[in-house]
Amino acid sequence: MDAALDAQAAEVPGVERHEFSAVGRDARHDDLSEIGRSLDELAALNASWQPLARLTPAQFNAYRAALGEGSGFQSAMYRRLEFLLGERSASMLVPHAGTPDMHAELRQALGEPSLYDEVLRLLHRRGHAIPQAVLDRDLARRYEGDLVVEQVWADIYAAPEREPDLVRLGEALTDVAEAVWRWRGDHLMATRRAMGAKVGTGGSSGVAWLAKRAEALVFPELWTARSRV
């Protein structure tokens, strides 16, 4: 991740954080009416890569040095957005150790339910067999998916007339997951085009790190359940 290519994410993730937090609160109260409202902001976030994706290596190098040791890893708003999407680990707090207030806020957020955690709890309240181990899991760790949860989603999709609101919920979440995947893919391609395989400004492996991130999908069972329907 490179600061020059990632700094443009500073504002929209703040809006997204608010939207996803609000949707999570709604899900906590069994309100699914606004689950898709954050997609416009995600579309704006993804579109912001377009001008950066046309930088030549020389154009990129012309201002990269001015960034010093700055890194996209230091974007607290984006980190908070990742936590809300379930992308989390304690190591993600390290770049924020120098800003105690933000570090404390992120540490608290690390242990709070993600948007998907709230959805799984909603499914449980609706009588679906979400395993207790999933409901009681360590929230500070990235959610990796569960075969029983996968079957729950497969059953919901297989009988759409039974709970159409949950089908709409699943599709809205899939739209969000796809937009996140496109963001990561566009980030990867913009970085590859502008700087090749150089080390990222903050010391990351640059393209190699981004390529690994681009392979991961949030809300995993919504993708794997489709093979069971």
C-alpha cells in the first residue's frame, strides 16, 4: 500500500464508516430497510481510482518523495472501515500507536461486532441455526467463514419466497462485498501501473501485499453458499 495512491481514500471511508455503523445498528434492531444505502458512497470511493490509475511511473515519482515515510497504513478512517467489514487483527493497530486517542478508539472498535456479526446475530434471532461458536467467537480476529453458516445462507436462497427480506439482505451484502473487491482490485492495478514491484512507502511489499488482499472476499459464506443452491 502506498500513501500517494491511498491518501485519496481519507474522506469517503469516513462517510462509509458512518453508513456501515448505522446499518449495523439497524440490523441489531431487525431493521433491514436501509441495508443497501452505502453503495453510492462505495461507488464514489471506487471511482476515485480512475485519475490515479492513469499516472505514468515518471508522474508518480515526481511527487512520491514528498510523502516521506507516510503510508496508507496510517489511515485511521480506512482502518475503521475495515474493522466494520470484518477485516481485523490486533496487528492492524500497530501503525496507530503514535496517536493514542485514535489507537484507543480503534482498539475499542476491534472488539465490537462487525456489520456481518450483526447480520449473523439477526439470522440467529430469526431462528436460523447459527452455531454458538460463531456467535461467541473472538471479535478481534478476522472472520474466516463457517460451513453451517454457509448452509444457512444456501437454505435462505433456495426458498426465496419463505423469507424474501433475507434474500434481499444477502444480495445487498453481496453488492457491498463486490464493491470492496473492486476497490482492492483497482488499488492493485493503479499501484502496479504507477510503481511496479517497488516496496511500498510505509515498508509494505507493495503489489504483492495488495494482490494477496485482493484475493480475499468479505462476507465469505454469501459467496460459497451459491454452490449449494
